[in-house]
Amino acid sequence: SINTFTKKFTSSAAEIDIFSAYNKMQGSYFRFNLDIVPGPEKFFRIGLSSADYGPYSLSEKRTLRNKNGVHTDLFETYHNYPTYRINAQLGRKILNLSLRVGLIDSAGGFGIDYIVPNIGLKTTVDIFNWSKDTSKPTVRASGELKIWNIFYLKGVGENMLDFKKSGMSYGAGIRLDDNDVASFINLFK
């Protein structure tokens, strides 16, 4: 019934994660994820990210030039990256290990997270974007270290199987759970 559904939803926990980083090859980007945790072993992640890497479409531009009676055809190929990408994943927690499957940066894939809570360390591997254009999936590995309460530092290896496009990103983020948000709201009451 609808009462059972709303009771389950209101008893769920939530976690908000906001992360921004810089990569010298691809520039700066951000990620926003909302994890809805209806029980201790499962979670749903929805989010939004922006970056100039990963899945793209190709477009070509033809330019005809006439200089001093000489005609020149110039063909250029452009990689059209979407401005924003969607994350929508189902996850399962087994002790300190999390397994995820779904959309990662608007492409199908899966991810694995391992958390070492006593030192505030989290490692992540995402494998996604098996497309016809590339023979290899996109592999992203990251490590993050909680530096204080809700703040963390993160290093990310992007496109690790494609050495021409691979690179390292460095950034920082905040992660808020229900209690953090409630405390923040209470400041303004």
C-alpha cells in the first residue's frame, strides 16, 4: 500500500556528495550525487556531473578555401561531449565493500567502492562506456581521504586504459548525511 511505501521512504537515510576537481588535460569539473539508503545493505544513487571526457559523438566540418585561385578542402573532426552527465545506480553494501551498477556519467557500467573507516580512506573503481567507437571501456580509479568531519581530498585517475587520454585529477569535496543537514538547518532557526 501507499502507507507502507511512504513509511519506508521516510525511514530512509540520505547522503549528499559534492566534489570538484581539476585535470590539466580536461580542465575543471564537478560531481553531485545523492545516495538514498533505504536499508543497511542497499542504496540508490542519482547525480549529475560535468566533464569533457568519456562518451562523445563525432561531427565533421568541411571548409573550402580559395586563396589566390587555389582551392583547399579542409576536413576537421570534433568530439562533442555533453555538458552534463547523469548518474543513476543501484548499490549493495557488504561490510566495507559497495557494488554499484547502472548509469555512470550517462553510460552503462559498474563500480566498486572499498572503505577503510578507521583512517577515513575510500577507494573506488568505475568501469563504464563500452561503445562501438572504442575497443576498451573507460576505467576511473580514485582514492579519497577524509580530512575533517565532512571534508575530503580526492585523487582520480581518468581514462586509465587509454594512455593518450588518461590523466590525473585532484580536488576536494564535502559529504553530508541527514544529521549534518539537520544541524545546518538548526543554525538558522
